Amino acid sequence: MKNRAMLIGAIGAGKSTLTNSLLGKIVPAIKTQTLVYYDWIVDTPGEYTENPFFYKNIMATALEVTHIFYLQDATNGKMIFPPGFSMGFSKLPIGVITKSDHPDANIERSIEMIRSVISFGPIVITSSVNGTGMEHLKALVDMDDMASMKNYVENKQDDYLLFTNDLYS
């Protein structure tokens, strides 16, 4: 099976814009109303994450993917994921901080918020506008295990890429 990533996050977190950037599409993002499958990406509506009633949709879709991107908008101080949310899925988690280039971005706050969701795994700080982090996300999705992803992060030594290991601390 070809590796595939599902993007989940709040309404307006940048899932569709990130999808377009990763696929090299230069089109305006539109509000996602239902699951949308593009090549190696599954874009989900923000309502699936914001309303626990829809968690079953995320759980069912997770069966079709190898990786899950947990998005946190760097301009939004609200966390919509419950603590440890990624532990409920047997898929490789990747934390994604979006809108890092925005004047109102608070990267440190966003990293701490996403660490409450992903206790063990990579976190990529991104900007769909200027392309920051896109190559890291593509490379991480090509990997089949957490050890490879951790090794990749440690060897890159990039300020936009980190590995959280709060699981054993």
C-alpha cells in the first residue's frame, strides 16, 4: 500500500491550503464539506475534529491511511484535540503547526498545544504560503516507522522540525 496521510484539525486550521501546497496546486482553498481524497492525502472537514459525534468518521478513515497529520493553527490559542488524542490511532502521528509566517503566529504556544496531542513523534512548523516544511512532511510520509522518522528529524537539525518525546519523560 502506498503511504497516505489524513489531515485533521479545527475549522480554518489550514488543512485544504496545506493539501494544495503539498500537491503543488495553485488554487484557492475552499471549505471542505466531506472527505476529499487527493493522491496520497485525505482532507477532512474541521467539523470531524471539533465535534466528538463525528470522531467515528475519523476512526473509520484512519483505517485507510498510514499517517495522521494533527494540525494546529499558530494564530489560534484554542486546542480542539483532547489530551493524548493521537494515542487512539495506530497510525504514525505528525504534528503540524500551520500559518507560522502569520504576524499573529505564536509558535511556542502551538508546539506546547500539539505536544499534548502527540506525546511521541515529529512536529513540523509550516507555512503553505512560502512552502516552509512541505518537503519535511512529504519525506516523513514516505517513512514506514517511527524510528525512521525520529532519525530523519535528528539528522536534519532544522529549526522548523522537532521530535517530541514526552511519552517517556
